[in-house]
Amino acid sequence: MNHFDYKKESESDGAEEIYSKIVRAGRRTYFFDVKATRNDDYYVTVTESRKKTEKDGKFSFEKHKIHLYKEDFCKFAEGLDEVVGYIREHKPECFNPDGSAISSIPASLDDEFDKL
């Protein structure tokens, strides 16, 4: 049985990790991390880690990361909320096969960012 190390690259960058949420979604894993700078300001890193199978049968992970800084929290949340709302309106089946909304997705992403 293979064991995979989901350790994030950012764990060694010197920032203090305040809160972390891991979301596993098929071959992808998303890491949402709240970190503190030396000045005790918060920022968020979002990392997508995708498991890939190489030609020799071994596994590797392709990672993509964004850093979201405090001055951008509101604009980011508004933009994400807007595009998710658009998808809910025009393609509700993206949230549930029967077209109903998934109850675990917050009505407003602003509420989630306020919790940070």
C-alpha cells in the first residue's frame, strides 16, 4: 500500500501556521492555510496538489499555490462569491447532480473570510 506525504511546501518557509483546512477531491487535494507574518498579520495560501502517475508507474505531485494577503481578502471574496453565484444560477448541477445546492457551501464567502 502506498502512503503519500501531503506535507505542504510552505511548512518550512518560516511563517507561523494558524489554521489549516485540507480538502481531498479525487486526484486533487486543496490546502487552505492561514498564516501569520512576523508582524502578526494574517495571510492565506491556497495550494492545489494533483497526484500524477508517471510512465514508470510511480506517483508524483504537481502543486500550484497562490498567496492571498489581507489587503485583498474582501476583493477576492467578492470576486469568488460573484463567480460561484453565477455558476449556481446558470449551472446548478455543478453543485449537486440533482441540481440542488450543496448545503455545506456557504451562502456568502464573505462570512467565511470574516471568520479568519
